[in-house]
Amino acid sequence: TTEEDIACLIFRAITNDKRMPLTILTNSITITEPNHNSARPLYCLMYPEKLTSTTLDQICQDIHELLLSDIRLEQLKNNFYTFVVLSSDEENPLCKTLASFRIVLHNLSSQTLPEKMLSQLYHNQSINNGIYDIAMKPPWIQLYTSKQVAMGKSRLIQRDIQRIRERHKTKTVHEICVAFNSKDIDWMKIMNRFWSYHPCFNDVKDADIDEENTLIIYHLNISSCVSKRINDFLFELLFLQHINSNSQISQCFHVNPNMIFLIEIPSVLDHSDFTLSLETFFYLFFSTVKFPIVQVSPQNNEFEFGKKAQYAIKWLQEFFDGNLKKQKMFVCVSSRQSEKRQQDIEPNTMPDLEKATMKQLMEKRFYYLTKSSPAHQRSFFKYLHQQFVLLSQLTFLNNQLLEIDKKSIQWRHEITKSVIEMSKILCCRQYNHIKVNTEEKEQKIESSGQEKFYLCEKWRKPKEHCFLVNQDGESISMLISDESQKLRFHLFDWKQDFKKRELILQMSHFQIFNDINKKEEPELQTEKEKRLRLLFHILGIPDQGTMKDYEEKKEEKYITVILKSLHDQIVDKLCNDEEWSNYVLTFDNILKMIAIFMKIQTNTPVILMGETGCGKTSLIKFLGYVVNVQLIAVDVHAGFGRQEIRQVIEDCCVRLCKDNETEIWVFLDEVNTSPDIGWFKELICDHRLDGVKISDRIKIIAACNPYRLRKVQNSEVMNMNCSLGKWMYHVVPLCDTMKEY
């Protein structure tokens, strides 16, 4: 707030009488005089102690000149105006200047007054008993909190919004998410979001905004990156019901009677003072005013079993009942004969399971997972569904063929068992495997510097093995470490190598099984080319098409390359191109690429953490070429902030429309070097930006260096006096929600 803003406020107060005349008609005379009996606006200055000292001194001088000087007192003695200053610090210069005008509110308790104010402004229940009624008449407020990160507050809010829509079917319902992602208030974006329902902002002509016919629901998504200043903003919004933006943009917002505020409070804070509690930080919500609060937990936010979960659990039930390793028979009766046939398992044709049955199976078989976050449970079922659908479609594993090859019937059971183990790893918080002590946890240390990719470590164990149902829909990969713990791939035909299949369950090798109809690969391949062609099978890369890298290149030297199959084009690029010819495609890297690709396919956020130079960037770029996707690599740095993020996403949206791309990958490298980490969290974890959902065709991948202490040698102790010197990298800690992925 500037001196000019407050001077204008005072001027409006003292000229109010002139703008509210009262006209009196007598016999033949018209008399106009101030209307002293009319209701007057309240002109109020809140919290002057929050102004800068320079601005406050100027305002004290302005008030003296406009209101308190002898000349002004004489001029205003018959002027009726109301100008109020509310302050929580009676020692600030302005309060001292106006000390003679100070009033004490008798018979009003500081404990009960805020509660009375809230009850007059909103239709919430006066007692906070944890029960809330979405059928309340607007306006009303609801707070959502949770004791743990990623408990599904946003999901519960979405369900409540849907219930509100159903209750108000005759009204036009506007749903608006307003994101608060940083310590400062991003006035332009936030004010635009508040007004986004209005035709002036959403370009919808003749939109109905009548308060009787419309309902406006605001989801205020407050991130863990905010500062205490958010309390002032919310006080203006919820109590004063009026927001003035800063002087750089001339906008204001007023709360209307048809508005509902659903406010999401973070579970933890990204704050340097780790002793500061959530209640102390958000003092507006947790002090004298009893706001209605919903504590989000598995009890009031039960996991929703959707279609993919139904499919996966039906298959799991068959697996645990032992039906995948035995033949299921059914009798086919016709007018002339009857015969027994093998019945394939198809979850889509099975009746849906009851919610109680699904919960019982999960609690019995995956109890630890039922206690994890809803995000992890969704990832678990997404991966299972993806693999089980492909598994059910494999022709060489259907019952008719397995009847001929009865010794192989257990393969379907073993593959399912392995898929379950893989999904338990891919869906969960691999950050739990980082070894840090209690003190380091309190400092939000993210690494000890000794961690390795957990999936690679697990599958290197001699007794561990892993099956993958390849995305090509024709083959199965078997990943097992051999006795020397070296990874090996061997391609062999499913039918011809029957004896190998018979022995493989008792052996320790790293094998790939292909369908009977697999194509013959050309001979004299390099080891790198063999591994690339193997990766094509696993990821299901089609053989037809043109590489994105060649589509815009019309030079003659590329014509012969484009005439080749897509697989040959990619092999040529990654094996012969100067930039990639020296890239070593290790089996560890193949496993990492598989894990990343599976997460992207199931729309699970992907965040890679590793030391500088460990190959995160090269791995993603290489994978982008293998998958033949449009990859946009963004180098984030300390000067890369919210405006740059918005520009990247805007460019992606334009490219999707212009070039008709099926999918774009955005790789954000070193995201935690930017101070605007809150916007990266929203983009990566929520797939939103500034409260607005982005296209599902834009896939976000992030990489970061760990926030960890430098391991100091004796010779380096003298350099540790600098506060930044003790850190390995100049990065900010990740938001806790980001660590879930």
C-alpha cells in the first residue's frame, strides 16, 4: 500500500457528504443539503504497522494536513465522515498521532467477537464438530487439513465439488482453483483467477453471472512454500470480504453471497524454522476463530476403486485363488455333441466386485499399501492394469495353447507374481530408501550421497527375478541376475526353446522371451544395437514411421535414412550419430528407462534425483529418441522462475495445436535450483499451473540434485565459515509432496 492509496481513501471519506445529497422540496423552493441520516461507507485502514517506515511517516504527515490541522478542523466541523484505523500495535507512529481518538469496545470479548463476525458473514455451523454439510446456503467456508502428505485433500475437495453440483443442478456452477505457490502474493495471476468466472475474463459472451442463478466455488490451494503474509491476504478475503491489489495493477475483488471457499492447508511447511508449528504459522485459522475444519484421513477419504482397480483386483483374486496355474474348464453343449474347452480369464466379462470384497483382499494381501497415500494406491493399480491387460491378450499364454504345452501353464502365474512385485516398487515412495539420521531429516537432507537406483539394487539379488509384459503385446521379458550378478539378455523363440523355458524357473539368468511370431533380426548387430532392439520390444515402439529428429530435415543425406523402418532410423541415430555413438547403453540404464517409461504411461509424476554428472539428462534424452517423442529439454537455473515456466507450457500448448503432436515430453533439469519451487511442485505433482489443468498430452519429467551436506575433509574446514559452503549444491529443498514420487 502506498501513501497515495491512503491519501485517496481519506479524501473519499471526507467528501462522502457531497456525494450523498438530500433534496427537499418546499412550496416553490428546492433545498439540497447533506443527508446526515443515511448510512455511510466505512473507510478503514488496517494494520498500519505493516507499512514501511517511510510510508508510515508520510501518512502521519498527510493525516495531519488533511484532518488534524487547525484549518482542516474548522473546514470539516460540519462534515460527517467515518475514517477508522485498526491496529494491533498501539505504539506505531500513526496510532500515537491518533491517540486522542482511540476508543475501547466495551462488552465485547476478543474470544467471542471473531466468532460472531464469522457467523454473520458465513452460514457455517458455529460448533466445529468435524461434520460439514455441503447443502448449506452460500456463502460458506471449509478448511481441509491432513497430518500426512499426499492424503488426498484435493481429491476430497473435488468430490465435495461434485456433490455441490448435484445439489445445485438448476444453477450454473463455476469451479475455480487459485494456487498460492510462493512467499509473495502473485497479484496479477491470483486476481485474474478470482475473476475468471466473469465474461470480461473468460471471453464467454452473454454468460449468466446473476447471483441467484450461479454458484462460484473457489478451491484455494495453499502450498507449503507460502509465508505468514498469506494470513493477511486471507483476512482481507474472508473477513473484510474485499481485496485491493497492489499499486502496480488496478484490481480489486469483493466476496459475493453466491461464493463458497474450500481451502486446502498444507500438511508441512517448507520453512527454515522447523520448530514453527502449522497452527502458529496459520494463526488466522487456528487462533480465536473456530473455522470449520476437515481432517482428511483414510477414514473420511476412502480410496475409490475405479475401473482399472476393479480389473486388477479381479485378476489378483484369480492369482491368489491359484486359478492362473491350473486350467479352468467349461462345457460347451450343442444339439449333436458336448465338449470340454479351456476357459481364458477375462476380468472385463466378470461381474464387478463389491467394495467390501476389494477392501478385504487389499487388507489381507497388501496391508501396508492400504495405509499408504491414495496417490501410491492409484499408481499401484494403474501399473497392474496396464500389465494385466497385455498379459490377458498374449496369444501364446491362452488356455488353448497351454493345453498343448501343459508344462508351461505355470508361466502365467509366475508372470503375475513378478508383475505384482514390480508394481509394489514402482508405485511407492522410493525416497524411503535414503539413509539419513534424525538430525538430517529435521534439516530436510535428501541424500547421503551413497544411494543407488533401488530397482537395480533389488533385481541384482541372485534370487530375485522379474517378468515384464512387453508393450508390443507380443512378447515377455524375463529379468534375472546371474550368479556373478552381471546382467545378460538372450533372445530366443518361445516354442523352439521349450527346454530353456522349462529350466528357467530354476536358473538365475537374465532372459527375454519372444512370441512365436517374432521377427528375425539382422545378423552382425553390435551389442548396443541388440539392446536397443530389445528396448523397442519392451516399450512397444512401432516399426513404422519417421523419427521426429528427421521430419523437418529435408536434406538429401537424410532421405535414405527416412526410407528405412522407424527402428532402423532410431538405431542409426543412436549408434552412428556423433552425439550418441559413445553413449553406453548399460542394462542398469535399460531398467531405469523401463521404470521411467512405465510411470509416464500411467501418468505418475517422474522426478529423478542424482549427483551432478551421473547421467540423468543423457538418460532422458536417449529415452526420448528411443520412444520417438517430441522432447523439450529445459535447463532450470536460479533465474528461471514462474514466468519462464508459464512460457514453456504455453509454447507446448501451441505446438500441440499447430503440429498435431500426440504427446510432448517436457524435461525440467535441475528444478530445485529455482527459487519458485512451488510452481514446479504444482506442475509436476498436480499437473496444473496457476490453478489451471494442463493437457494430458504434456508429460512432465523432472531432475534435481540432492539437498545434502558436503562431506568435508580436514583441509576444507576453513572454507566452511560461509553458510552456503556446507552444502554440496546451491539448491532449495524439495517440497515434501515431490518426495512422494
